[in-house]
Amino acid sequence: MLTKKVGITFLFLVLWSFAFARPAYAYLDPGSGSYIFQLIVASLIGILFAVRLFWGKIKMFFKNIFSKQDSDEHNTES
């Protein structure tokens, strides 16, 4: 319930900021584009590294979730 309120508030603030945005008159040079590209690539590599590092824990987490659901379904069918 709290996350729904936070999400709605965040969406409202984003839409509010787009509705009343002013022109920035800013300049993005090629170096800025390169920096943004580097940030995106580094983030993706970091995420992939974290997933690989914790793959066993992630797999066990989902295995536990689905095995509980399967056992619950078998108990209700009987």
C-alpha cells in the first residue's frame, strides 16, 4: 500500500515537472554523450557482474518461492 502511494506521488511529480518545464538553453558536446554512454555500459556490466556473483542465491530464492507455491497447490487439490 505504501509503495503504491509513493509510486503515485513520484508519477505526479514527474508529470508536474514536465508540464511546467522551461527551456534549458544547454549544450551537450560529444564528450558528454561519450560520458553518458560509458555510464550506461558500466552500469550494465556492473549489473551482470552482481547477478553472476549472486546467481546461486538468486536461483535458490526463486526455487523456494516456486516450490512453496507447488506444495500449496498440491495441498489444496487433495
